[in-house]
Amino acid sequence: MASSIDTRFRITGMDCAACATKVEAATRRVSGVETVSVSVTAGTMTVRHAGADLAQIARKVTEAGYGASPIPAHRPDPHDHAHDHEDGPWYAIHKARLTLLCGLAVALAFVGSWIVPAWSGWIFAAAMLVGLVPIARRAMIGAINGAPFTIETLMTVAALGAVVIGASEEAAVVVILFLVGELLEGIATGRARASIRNLATLVPRTALLETDGATSEVPAESLAVGSLILVRPGDRIAADGTIASGDSAIDEAPVTGESVPKRKGQGDAVFAGTINHDGTLRVRVTAAAADNTISRIIRLVEEAQESKAPTERFIERFARWYTPGVMVVAALVAVLPPLLMGGAWSEWVYKGLAVLLIGCPCALVISTPAAIAAALSAGARRGLLLKGGAVLERLGKVDMVALDKTGTLTEGKPQVTDIVALGRTEAEVLRLAAALEAGSSHPLATAILARAAARNIPVIAALDGGAIGGKGVTGTVGKSALFLGSPRAAAERTTLPADLTARIAAFNDEGKSVSVLLIDNEVAGAIAMRDEPRPDAKAGLDALRALGAEVVMLTGDNVRTATAIAAQLGIEPRAELLPADKQRIVNELKASGRVVAKVGDGINDAPALAAADIGIAMGGGTDVALETADAAVLHGRVLDIANMIGLSRATMANILQNITISLGLKVFFLVTTVIGVTGLWPAILADTGATVLVTANAMRLLGWKGIRN
């Protein structure tokens, strides 16, 4: 028995929920197809199948009136994304040309009916057919491919019925209004697509590759992992990488939304598409073009848009019964009053046709996916990746957030917090300590060297350097023998002053590690270091509380360090936990009725991330951060966890507004039609007008910015 595989297709020509229904129905008719997920906004479809014929799938979709082509598992060029939805200007697409042609025909029909009044019915019927024939053809194709109850079917029945009862003029107007509504839907959908498409255009097409000291311009997609590229001031960085040499301010606004450039130097990570401001950089490539941050963001967002939220699935199930039900109700409205109450057939058939148009479910069906697609796109531009509508919907219900400490609430790397100098200046203590650590990649050494660089202290590596396992490092500067190591190791070489011992104890109580500097076995000073909270950690936790979510720290670190950091941030600490302990605590919180989000680095927190209602990975675009959890905070801001919850709640509010608009207009026009106040063309506004309003309302989410520091 063949195992199931997933194949993704690029679908062209879709611009509404009805399109997705027809594509899905056509695809399901292919032997071997198990499940189908379609995203109108992304223009993609994922098919789970057991060895189905991909050519046959593409052929079925083409027969339904759309284009289909398999998407390669690994794209060689991120710019391919930029052309996936390239439909040209709105006025050049097929639907725009059809709408303009039909509009011209209806305008000429008005002129013709004024010139030859006796032929007005036939003239308007002919004008109507200009637009109705393509609509009827789509209805027939939909029925053949397993989707008989579509908006095109309802439209065709209503328009032909109107001609039969002598309302040809209104039938023509209804058709042109329908086409205008479809065109506006397509334009709005294109705008949503463009928000993700524009991400791909951030990455330059070429890069300056450095080989043996010489540079040459090469296509960015040809860069291999390990390549060295030169980035000049003002250039966009062509690939994800780490800075091999140089120092510059990096504008990450195109990718992260941050307005203030970040200063970065040797060893720091940089993202494709960000802008180098003022210094020349040499960057070592860490990801191929198909796997850089922007390519993965686009891929994940497109896949997420295919994943339906519970609300969306419910509305789609409802619509499957609702549309046939509307046709039955419309038939009853047309037939029963004349049969049972002696009503005029022409009057009640007319009202039945209007009910048919009012009942079209397009606005209702698009209300949820349009909002979710816009929200996923807006979140991605802020570095918030959510794996589907279900995750987005559930996030808004979170009322307990459990956060890891190291790498989540803190930067994940030690920083120098205090320098104690005895008989020398702090700068001298720092210079000598840095001389001993020059060339070392140990986290504590990196912290000391970073502080020296920040204070512009020149560092010359000590001579005869060496490491004493578990104790410290030694070396010579000038004629002085130096030692930098733990207080215990320093105490083995000399007696530490009582006041320094007291300071060290106080530092330890604050969760800080201390290194003591000896010069010729005499105490010269001490340096305290700690993994400090992220700059926005306190603001992020306050924002979570403001949203009604409680917070707790779950860490494997020792109690003393955890307590010190927790006190600084005003959070409850749970320390010295194994991965299984974190998972147990998450399960206990869920059992108490909480909706729990677990935030961690995606590696040692994996069991707890999986156990939580929502697992959120913090990371700088690593595979782990993007692949393991339900969601990822790409740029490591604690504040963005609150932004995720806020985005979810804004989206659900938008969906509620959309449902209210779509159903409210239908109820209003249904009542006014039955009592004879409104007719066919206002009825079509109840559907296409509502669809345009709902789509435009959903597109407002594209402008969502979230909370900023």
C-alpha cells in the first residue's frame, strides 16, 4: 500500500471562496487524492495523496477554469515567489476586460432601448448574455466537477428567470453588478497576495562574492552555505549569514518592522533583505537562497493560509447545506403564495429570484479566510509566524504564558554587569582580563571582550596564554604574570580581601558569575557577569498581564539565578526543572482550566512546547524556531508574544464584524424584498456588496502594527 505524500500546487485565477470550492471539488475527483487544502489568498493548494497522477490533478483544475502547476519542494530562487501571483495591473486581467465589455453592452442597451422602445427587452437580454454566458459556463464546469451549488449557478438561474418574467433590464444590471463585485474581490485578494509577494522583492538578485581576496558579482540564488560575500554601505544583504568582519548599523525594518537600526559586528547574525547602513561588511553565508529567512517566511505563511481555522471549517460546512437550502426557500417563495393565496405569479417569481441572489453565501464564506490570510501576512511582516488559522484563533484565548529563562526572557549570552578594581582603574582591570581572553570563544570570554570593545579599550593578547581546566586562564602582559579565574581558584593562589569576598557573595546572590583577576598573585579586581534580561522583557511581561494573561518562568537554571532574574522582571520563578518537569507543570496548568502558551527555544523545551495549547518558539530564524512549535517569534522579542495574542484577538473581532456585515445585509434585503420594497439589483448588492465590504474590512488587518517599544 502506497504511503501518503503531500504535493503543493500553484493555482492561478482564484479570487474568492467560491473559486477555492470549485478547485477543491475538482481535485477530489482524482483517484488517490485523500485531502485537499486550498488558499485563495496565497494562490496555493496542498494535496495529500497516495500516488495520484499529478498531471491529472492539474488537468482537472484546468478544466474547472483555473491554472495549476506543482511547486518544487526546494525552490532555487526566492524571487520565484515574486512572480507566483503576478497578474499584471487590474485592468489587464480577464475579469476586468469582461466587466468592461459587459458594462459597454449594458450602456449601449440603454441607448438602444431609448431609440427602439419596442425591442428593449430583447436588447437588454442580449447585453446581459455578454456577461452571463461566461458565468453560466463556469456554473456548468463547477457542476460537472462536483460543485453544483455555486454563486455562478444561483446567478445564472436568477438572471435567466428574470428574462422569462420580463425583467430583462434588471437582469442586465444584476449581471454587471455581479461582475463588478467579482472584480473588486479580485483586486482586494491581489492586495493581500502582494503583501507577501513584496517580501521576496526585498532580497537583491545579485551579490558580491569574495574568492581569494577578489570579488565578483554573482546571482544571489547561486550562493552556497559557507560563501563569503561583501556588503557595501547602502546595499541590501543578499543572504542569511554571520558577520565575518566589519561593523555597521543594520536596518531590519523591512523584515522585522523595527524602526531603529541595530549595531552589529563580528559574529552577529544578519538576515537577507536587511539594509547595511554605514560600514563595509564581509558576511559568511549560513543559508541557501531557498532556505533563507524570507523564503521560509513566505513558504510557512502560504502553508498556514491553507490550514483552516475551526470557525472557517464550521462556516464552510454550514455553507454546503445553506446554499441548497436557499434555492429551496427561493422556490417556495416563488410558488407557494400564488398557489395558496392567489398571488400574482410574476410578482412572486420575481421575489423568489431576488431571494436567490440575496442567499448567495460568498460574503459569509470569505469572512473568515480573508481576515486570517491578512492577519497571517501582517504577522509575518513583524516576524510573527503562526502555523495556520487554528493557531491564530486559539492564541486569543491564552490566559497563562509559561516562559523559559535562558534565550527567551534573557539574551542567552552573559554580559559584564560589574567591574571591581583594587588599586587600579576599572579600564585597566578590563584591559588585562580581555588580554587573557583574546581569541577565546567561551561565553564568559566573549562577554569580557564585548565590554572592552564597547568601551573602546585596545586589547593586545597576552603571551604564553593557557587554560587551567575548571579554574581559569593564565598569561603574561609585559613583565606581569596574570591569572583570571573563579574565586575558589584565586583563593588557592592568594588570600582574598574580606570586602571582596563579601562583594562576591552578594554578586552570587544576584545570580552573577564572578571571575577574579590576579597580577603576580596579588588581587587586582573582579568582573561579574550574568545573562541579562532582554531589553523588552519587562515591557513584554507587562503587556501580557494587560491582556489578562498570567506569566510564570520555567527554567532548568539554579534557584539563586532564577530568583534574581525573576525579581528583576516581577515574575514567578520555577527553577532547576528538567524537560519532563516543564511538561508536567504545563499539563497541570491545563488541567486547572488554563489555556497555556509555552515559550521556549524549541530544543530542550520540546516536550513542554508540545504539551501546551500553543507552543511558541523564540529564535533568530533557525530551523528549530521555525519548524518545531505552533508559532515562532522570529526576532526574539518578548513583547511580540503579547503582539501574537493581540493579533489573534484583533482577527477574531474582525471575523465577527464580517459575519455581522454579511448576515445583517442579507436579513435586511430579505425582509425588504419580501414586502416589496427592493428588487433584483439591490438583492445582488446584498451579496457582492457584502463580499466587497467584508474583504475590505479584512484587508484592514494588513496595516496591523502591534505594540512597539
